[in-house]
Amino acid sequence: MGTKKKALLAAVLIAAPIVANASTINYSAVDVSGTTWQYNYSITNSTQPSNIGEFTILFTLGQYSNLSVEASPGNWSSIVAQPDPVLPANGSFDTQALDLGLPPGGSQGGFSVRFTWLGQGTPGAQTFNIVDPDTFSTLEAGSTIPMSPVPIPAAAWLMLSSLGGLGVFARKKQKAA
């Protein structure tokens, strides 16, 4: 293989997206008012061979206070524990399935926590644990991922670029007249 082909192959491998096969918890952070924020979560079971029956999201001590459960799907029971500077301990949002839980390949949204943000800027990613509800052992740990904005469909981009082209054409025609 030539040097150029090797360099091109290396560039493609470096630029290729890394696909992690891990269960995910996505979030959106909503500014409710001032220092009051709300996280909205959804979870996807990508790796657990059995149903996910419980997960916990941690709220870093010194950055969050006044945690409250704002929403939880009907088949889940959710509670919060406040960050405690005396212990010291992070706060948490813990939720447990009341039925069979989230099957492999399944997704569930509708989890929301409201809080006072004590940090600087916008609240960001948090750590989470997927927990075995029988033994309380951690099955998987990770970081929450921001929800992506909804992409504009290709047809809309095509229409917008066509309108832009028509605008350029009309401007040239006016200058010629």
C-alpha cells in the first residue's frame, strides 16, 4: 500500500466516529427562571442483557440544591436525595421500575428533576449508575449525554437553498436591467 493510501486510511480512521455500545441517559437542561433549572431525561438500554430495573443520577455537592422530582413515568417510582455538606455526599435522583423495567433495545423518557443551580454557566453532564434492584450493585456507570437538537430534514435544506439561488438570480437580473 502506497504512502498516500496509508495516510488517507489513517485520516479516515481518525475522523470516523467512535460508536460506543453502552446504555445511555440523555438530558436536556431547561432554564426555568434565574437559578432554577430542570433536567429532562430519557434512558436507552443498549447493553444490558436483561431489563433495566433501576438507575441513579448523581448531583454534585456544591453545584445543586433543592432537588425535586417533577415527572416520572407511571411505571417507575422516583425519589431524590438532597446534596448533604455535613456527610459530605452528592445528591441523587433514583428511580426504580414498578413492572418489568426497560427491556434490551428499549427507551423510556418522561423523567424530570427540578433544582437550584449553584454553579457557573449552564448545568451540564452528570454521572449515573444502572443498578441491580435486587442486590443494589452497579451494573454499568457512565455520564449523561445532552439531547441533540432536531435536525432539519434534507427536503427543507433543498428548498432553502433553492430560494437562496432564486434570490441571487433575481438580484443579478435587477442589476442587468
